[in-house]
Amino acid sequence: MISENVSQLTSRDISELKSLSHPSQSIHDVVSAVLTIFGEIDISWNAFRAFLANQGHSVVKKILDLDVR
């Protein structure tokens, strides 16, 4: 289940994501979806890194709190 996977993300995982210079296509696809869900226009990797820098680990809580109905 997605919520179980997201809830297991740690600060270390978030830091590792931010440290990637060129993520794989599958990672880019996921982070593009996250940015889109949160209403971001720019879905580039640099935009995601900035998003994580601003949101920090609270992005996990925001994803878990989404009401997808």
C-alpha cells in the first residue's frame, strides 16, 4: 500500500533524494507526480529538490494527509 511505503520514508531517505544529481526515469516520474499533486508548475528535478528543501520531512505528512476522493 502506498501510505505504508510513504510512512516509512526517513529524513535520511529525503536527504538521499535531494543529493541525487541525475535521478533515474522512474524516480523522476514519481517526483513529477508529487509536484503535480501539490500544484507545482515546474516539475523539473531542480524544482523537486527546492520543494524538498522548503518542505523537508513534512512532505511525507502532506502526502499521507492527502484526500484523494
